[in-house]
Amino acid sequence: MRFGLIGKTLVHSYSPAIHSRIGDYEYKLYPLEPDNVADFVQTTDLAAFNVTIPYKKAVIPLCKEISERAKAIGSVNTMLRLRGGGWYGDNTDYDGFVYQLGKDAEILKGKKALVLGNGGSSQTVQKVLSDCEIPFTVITHKENTPETLARHPDAELIVNTSPVGMYPNNGDSPADLSLFENCRLVLDLIYNPAKTALLLQAESLGIPARNGLSMLVAQGVRAGELFLAKSLPKTLVGTITDEIRRQTLNIVLIGMPGCGKTTAANLLSELTGRRVADTDDLIREKAGMEIPEIFVKYGEPYFRKLETEALREVSKESGLIIAVGGGIVKTPENFGLIRQNSVCVFLDTDLSKLDTAGRPLSLATGVKQLYAERLPLYQAWSDYTYKTADLAQTAAQIKADLSL
């Protein structure tokens, strides 16, 4: 059987990876321009297919029948071929958001929710919240101002259905969570980056928060059940979500200058097949000179600016191994850039084994002083720490521990 996904821009879609874990069937991407959608629906030989932005409403007139749920939401994201010909439209995004909301649906019953955005995904969220008896207020893009948001300090659930903060516009946020003193849960339908600016702020404020990856997987699994006309294991959504998360998160290696981050990154690349990005290499390329020369000609502040720019670009990507300079932790902004889409690994090396050649600060300040200054930051920023004696062994251990 052959299935697929239609939409306008699909290059970064996770759907093929998800469906490859659901069943032994073909699932391909079909990017379409608006004028080609009707022709595709009428002529394709696919047994069924999913629909994503911006065609979830456009395909409704092309369906012979649609589910009551899809009618209520006004959106179709799964189309199944009818035996007598034509298409049956359904909405599995509903199942996806029910999964993302999870047990909090009962806890938040009767509590106020704020839904940011009023597009197709918002309609699905509104339907689920209504069915779960969670009262809500919708804030459209035009209405979304600090003044408007400040009128809802009693909101206990914030749901972002807008594309604000989505790759490649990482760092944008649709709301300032400090306005909501009673907020107990933040849900963002965005899954790339793994942690949007909204979710990072929630994390900093101690508010539980979840991204949209589990919703994406859950709707995919439900679509798979419809494709295959059978029930699938209830644990499948969690299993696939964990696998996709591990596959797509970057691995950022931090540590003292000369500790072997680049070498470890290349060794890890050989073991996993992941591509390596080195921020120092990107800085050299952009500046057209070696790093010691940058320090001499322009000083450390200029170098740190280039370093943050390089990190901002590579940290947007997915599934990379990223080696960064030893002083990356000196710039507070870099913490959020790393946290948005990466697992951070600290390579802690014996100071006597550090290579200081061509490293301006190691030579000028001394490795002992640098280490004393940076160790608390390395520890605070990292998810994993490895004492590195043999880099090959360390790379193998990282691969095993992170299930890469």
C-alpha cells in the first residue's frame, strides 16, 4: 500500500520518519502548489494520504464524505479512499492534541485557557478544549499585544497554535509568560525547534511545558490506524516520540579550549553518521582569518559576537554534532540558543592534557584560572558530563548513553 502527505512546503517534515515506524508501507512527501491540489486529489493512485498546511480547508470540497469531527472543526488532515470512489475526509489532529493535553485535561477542567492564534490548528485545539470542558479565550494575531494579554492574568493554560517561534524564525515568542501568574501548563504546537522561546521561558519560570512533537506523532499513529484499518499498540506514540526526539536533537560539545571537542565530534560523527558543525570553523570562514588574529585585530568582544552569530545559525538545525569554542558559556544568550534544539555534553579534561597552542585566552590567562571561572557554567549548561581520557571511548560512551 502507498500513502503520503500533501502540503506546500514539506522539506523539513518528520512524517516519513514517523510512518516508517508505524507500519511496513510506503509514505512519501508530495509538495504541491495551490493550483495543483485538486488535480492531485482527483488523479492520485494513493490508497490514502495526509494533508498539512495550507490545504486542510481547501480539500474539504474535494471530499465525497467527511467525519462529523472534521465538519465541526472545519479542517481535514486525513483522506481515505472510499470503496465506491471518491474520498472520505477525517481529522486526526484532534487525536493528536488530546494526546498532547493528556491527563492535564481533567486537572484543567473548568479552568481558563488562552489559545494563541486562530488558524486551522487553533480550530482543532478549540474543539478539544470545548469537549474537555476547559473554557478558553482565543487571541488572534492582530489582537496579540501585551495590553490584550495582560487582561487574562487568570489563564492557567496557554496554548500556542500560531507559527511564531517556528524554524527558521527561532527566538520569536507569541507571549510573555510573566503576565500569567496562575499559569500551570504551557503547550506549544511547534516541534521545531524542540524548545521555542515560549517553552524556554516556561522552563525558566518553572512552569511545566510541552512541545508539539507528541501531537504530531499521535495524529500520525491515528492516521496509520485508519490507513491499515486496525488498532495499534497504545505505547507506540511514546516510543516513536522518544525516537524522533533523539534523532532530531543536536549534540553540542562544550568544554575547555583544547579539550578535544572537534576530535570527539568527528569520532562521534563516524559512529553515528551525523554531520559535524564547528563554530570556530564558521567564524574563521566568515572573518577570513584565524581566531588568534581576530583577537589581536578586533578583541574578544568582537569574537564573541561572531561566535554567537555562528551558534545561532547552526543551533537552528536538527541532528547535528556541534563543537563550540571553550568560551561559549561566557555569553548568557548562548544558553538559550543551545537549549532550544540540543543536548549539551561537557567534556571535562585533565588540565595538564589541554592543548593551548593558538588559544589566546588559555595562554594569556592560564588554564587553571579559566577552568575555575568556567567550570560552574559548564556544569550548569550541560545535560551530561564525561571525564575524557580516551576520546574514542568517550565518543562511544556518548553514543550509547544518548541512544544515537
